Amino acid sequence: MATARRYRTVLLAGLLVSSICFSATLTQAAQRKDKSGESQPPASGSAAAARLAPLSVLSQRQAEYYRRRWGIDDIVVRETASGSLIRFSYRVVDADKAALLNKKKVTPYIVDEQNGLALQIPNLEQVGQLRQVAPPKNGREYWMAFSNKARSVKRGSHVTVIIGSLRINGLVVE
């Protein structure tokens, strides 16, 4: 009788420990997905409503506005090259609306909202401008890199991207 009781106690303790370990593993996996940005939107409902706002855009409503008005999605601003460049990238969902972003004659800027400093795209002798100017195609990601030599724009800074009449306020640098 005592052996059966001890066996049940050990069995219940093992079950409790394994459920705690399994729960902790699931929590860690979910946190890793959130940090890497790989979590997928729910499969049900419309694609636009189910899409999550990228980290650089402050709200879902703001992301939806840029999707509908300018034909771009997945807007991201991040430090690259050890902070000496700021990369602005986006995915085209409507090539006609997004055509302004790739026009060679339009000069893009990133403005740091805290100090008003405007960053420009460097023009390298053998490479040219660090941006893509080919006509946009739906579903493709495009980028442009802005010079940040003084490293005044850092991770967490709020910036405004200006490209012709397009103005994207309140983006957060990743």
C-alpha cells in the first residue's frame, strides 16, 4: 500500500515537473518569434486586416494608411554598417501608387525628429546612390540607405521619411 502511494506521488510529481518544463519551452519559443519578427498573422479574415504593423510603424492604422495611399507595406527603418547608415526599406503592394518612391529625380531624406537633422543618401563615385531606382513591382522589397556619419540617429530614435510628397512621420529606428 505504501509502495503504491509512493509510486503515485512520484508519478504526479513527474507529471507536474514535465508540464512546467513544457509550458516554459512554449513561452520561450513564442518570445523568440516575437523578437525576430517571424510570427505569422492569423490565417482567417482578410489579408490586410490580419497583417501586423511592422516595428518601425507606430500603429496598425498608420500602416494601413501607407498601404492604401502609397502602395507600400512592411516599412522598416534600421541601423546598418555599425550605425553609419540608416536603411529604409518597404515592400510594394501597388506598383502604380509606389512609383514616386523610386523616381531618380526625387531626393529622399530622413529627418531626426529630436534634433531636426536631415540625412541624405550618399552618392558614391563607382556605385552611385545607395538606393533602388528601377520601376517598382508588386511583392518586391526596396530599400535606400542614408548616411549617418555622425551617428546622431540611433536605435530607438523617431524619424520622418520624406520622399517628394510622401511624408512618413514617427517611424522608430530598429
